[in-house]
Amino acid sequence: MRKLIFLLFLWPTFVFSSQIPLNDLIRHADIQEVKISPTGTHIAIRKLHEGERVLIFMSLETRKVTGLLRFRGEEEVGDFFWANHERVVAEIVSRQTSLETPVTYGSLYAINYDNTKAKNIFGHSSGEMQTGTRFKKAKATYAHADLVDPLIHKDKKILISTRPWAQNQEAIGEILELDIYSGIKKKVAKLPEVDGVVHTDNKGNIAFATGVNEESYKQLYQMTENGWKLVDQPVLKNGTPVGSDPKTGEFYLTIYHNDNTEQLIKVDTNSMEYESVFQHEISDIEGIIYNPKDLKPLGVYLYPDYPEEYFFDDGEGFSAYFRGLKKAFDGYNLLFTSFTTDGSLGILKVYGDRLPGDYFLVNTKTKKVDFLISSSEWLDPQALNPMVADSFITEDKLRIGTYLTFPKNKKENLPMVVIPHGGPHSRDYWTYNQTAQILSMNGYLVLQMNFRGSTGYGGGFYTAGEKEWGNKIQQDIADSVKWAIEKGYADPERICIYGASFGGYSALMNPIRHPNLYKCAAGYVGIYNLEMMYTKGDIKQRDRGIAYLNRELSRDENFLNENSPLYSLEKLNLPIFLIHGEEDQRAPFEHAKAMVKEFKKMNKPVKTLFVKREGHGFYTEENNMKLYTELLEFLDEHIGIGAAEKQPSRG
């Protein structure tokens, strides 16, 4: 343990500063992922190079670069994994001419760490000409690929599943064994359902799959001698496999409950009998901690407020070692990105509310921990602002988790920006948040909350948000604001609301429902006409998307209109700022255009920032600089220091 404490003195020191410039805060992380090879001789680092994502290979012995994967033109390196001791398989992402954000078409590219044997092994560009030879050639496949199992012990093969290209995204894919050198593939099985996700045991054998039925609910299937079998046991039918015990063959599943939080269980795959392993009172299970040697689940990640871990298995001492690392890196999150096959070496990512992510090489035998690289070395953690977790209880007895990011050395009577998250079925976490840092660095208290309908707090909390987008969810947001005022944190005369996607919807819907709370509102890639969700954008392209909308909203025209900001603009009597990407497919640009048209009809002013080639959230640093510069100017004008005194001079 003394070695663990000592390692912190090897962590890089920073030149402390009191203010971080905006251009540093909007920069993309330089280092985006680090993973170690199965034998521990090399690491692969995905990083930005001249604005493009590339893959660098480095020898751990010499700490010298041995290879570089960089595509030409509009293509970049996406997610990647080590397929054997020498070879990495990487996803190809592409910047379309109409869109700044890189997207994937499903292609996979394989290369050795010394830059040899590079080949496109899967996707629409992977086919080879058949020129009379009797040898098999790789064929083009018009589908996306998802890794099922790297099959480390097979050396030349991996197991993937496919998602075929289809206009309605409803096609059912296949499970393929893919040769990582030749690109030749062999069909293993067909997936049982749309959006199929396959799960194998620790020996590469297919055991389970999940899929989404026509009503947009997840289902569990088990692989049998006769093929896929739907698991219809009430407790197990919506389970998600998360690992297995290599000695007993038992599988671990997380089970979603209608009322309670998610539960971890252990299942006998023969009898399908199960026993409970763990369940938290407040938090769902956010992730699994595995034994690095055999990948048996040992513990869980939790997020009731601040991050927590719970261990139910010692894992040959690894659980105790993990707890020791937590003490050494007190106040930070820990996540292992990868291990060697024997579990002796691993890459540890350390991150938190003031640290986007630093990477360390961990030796589980010697207990030595060496700093490798920082994802954003230009950011000084001591100059960033801490995030504080708290909560309150609503009138109908729901617990609402909140996160507060305060300006430096200030806690009371502050101008506050309220930021409801997107989704609505997602959640905020105690972690580094770019927007919270930018706003708090400029003097604003930032309030985030996990309103009803957020994920992470159990089935009952999740379903409490259904058909409540414009009502009880908005009440939770307003109650959070009132809570912050009652605590003395926020100045009730200087509060604005800003959000993206569903958060953009809430940024306008909340002032409609609670007009006396806010001095201004800014909606970013927001949804402003609920009926338009049935006619525009990518959700309506799928039958399962329509089923989701029917469950969340309603086909009733009166309901949709009553809960759409577009049809209540007469109630918005405060400064409005609309921000949108013109290529947005999730919340199409038509939402923002319709709002501007109606505002003009009413002779109400509205500030806008509409950007071509951007989609559902801006990607380039240049466009994000424009976004945050104009957002800060908007906030400064209406709730910033001296804003009240400026009012008369603006006429």
C-alpha cells in the first residue's frame, strides 16, 4: 500500500492557474482511449492528430512508437480492440460532406502493431475481385459490425454480429466468425431479434442474446441445441447477461424490475434457476467489475449520488487491490480499459469531476502503478470547479438527485443556469462536465438534476416519466430550482435554463409551466413540436421507434399540442436563444425553424445560432467556440453581474 501512496507523487504536476481560457475548455480530448495487448508487449492509443483520430502503437519496453494507423480523406479511427498479441481491429468512421460529426457505416480494419498486414476486413469496401482462383476471397457486406468475442485463444478469428443496412433499421442480423487477416467470414447463426446483442461464455461459446420486440421492449433468448429459445420466465425475460463463472458455467444477469432497482442474479444455464447476488436500494447497476484473469464478475459500479463500488467476490485478492487503488486515488473514479490475458498488467483510467481522464499502467503482481498519459494535459484539475452531489424529496415521495457546480470560492446567492439532461431516459453523473465547467468558470452556479424518467434509479422511477414530459418532469425541474433557492445557493432574480435535445425541450417547456422562475431560456437542438416526432427525424423511421413514442407520448392531437412549446409561445415572455444544427436527424432543424416562424408572427424577438453541417450536437471546436461564446454573452446580458443595471440602457 505504501507503493500505492508513493505513486501519487509520480503523477504529473501542473502549473496552477485561477482561470482556464474558453478555448482550452472546448478542446476535444487529445487521448481518447488506451488499451494493452493480450501479452502486454504493446499498447494502442487512439488520439487526435491534426484534428483526425488516429491509432498509435507503442512498445511498453522501449516506450517508442512502433506503428501508426491513419486513414486518408474523410475517414478516421473509431473504436478498436486487440484481436490477438500482434493485431488490432479498428472501426472506420467517416466525416460526411454534409456533416461534421464522424459516423460509422460498419467497416472494420485490421493492422499489426508494426504497421504490417493492414487490411479492410469487413464492410462495404472489404470485397475482393474473384478472378478465377479456387481460393476463398473476402466479400463486401452491407452491414454494421459489433464485436461479440475477440476469441483471443483462436488467434486468427473473432466473433461479430451484424446490423444490416436497412432504411427502416428493422432488419435482423447474423453472427459471423471473421478471419482478421483475410476478411473471410463464416456464418455461425442468425440473430433472434432486431437490435440483437450476443453474449458468449469465457470459452467463446454463444449462450444468450437480447433483442427488441415490436413493442420496443427488450427480450432475452437462450441458445440451445435447436437454436434460439425465448426466455419467458417473468423474472428472467428482460435480463441482460453481463458475464459468467468459468468454473461452474453459471451466468450473471442484471434484471430490470418494474418498481425496484436493477438486480444482479446468478443463473444455472441448464435449469434456469437463479439466486440473487446484489441489489442497491437507490441505484441501478452501472457496470460490472471483472476478475482480470478469468473475467468472472466480482463487483458492481453504482451511482446513487457519488460513484461507489460493491464487491461480492474476493477474486483471488483483486477486489482488495481495487479498494486499495480507490484509497490511493481518493476522490476519483477508476475504470480498467483492458488487461493482458493472464491478468498481470492492465490499463487504468482515472477520472472525476475535475479530471477528464489520465491513464496508468498497473502491474497486479508487483502492485506498481505507472503514469502513462493524460487525455487533456492542458487542463489543471486544481483550477477546475468541483461538482457536489445532493438530493431532495418531491411531494409525491420521489427522490431527485442533483449535481451542483459552483464558481470558485462562492456558494451563496449566485446567478444560476439550470441544465436538464437529454433523453429523457438518460441521466447526469458526478463526472467531468464540459458545460458545467465553462459556465461555472464564468461565474455561474450550474444545477443539474435527475428528474423522474431518468435512468439509473429503478423501473418505477423510469416509468414515472412516461407521458409526463410536459408535466411532472417539468415539475421536478422546477422543484429543483426552488430547492436551490431555498438552500440559499441561487439568486431567485438571476436564473436561466439551458438544455440540449429533451433538455432543449425542457428549456422552453419549463418557463411555460413555471413562468416566474426564469429570466431567460436557451434551447439547443431541442424538440419543440411533439407531433413532429411522428413525421420527421430518425425515430419515426422504425416501427420500434413509433412504439416507443406511443408509450412515451400519445397519438392524441390535443395531448401533443398541449405539451409542445410551439403551441404555447404566448406564455414565453422572456429572452429566448435557439441553437440548432441544420443536419440534425434526431431533432430535425424543422423544430427550430417552426419556432422562429411563430415568434416572428407574434413580433417576439428570438436570438438564434443555426449551423450548417452540424447535427444533434455540435462537433467541431470552432462551432463549439461560437456556441459557448454566444451562450455566455446571452447569459451575461440577462443574469450576469450587473445585468439588472444594464436593463435600462438596452431600451
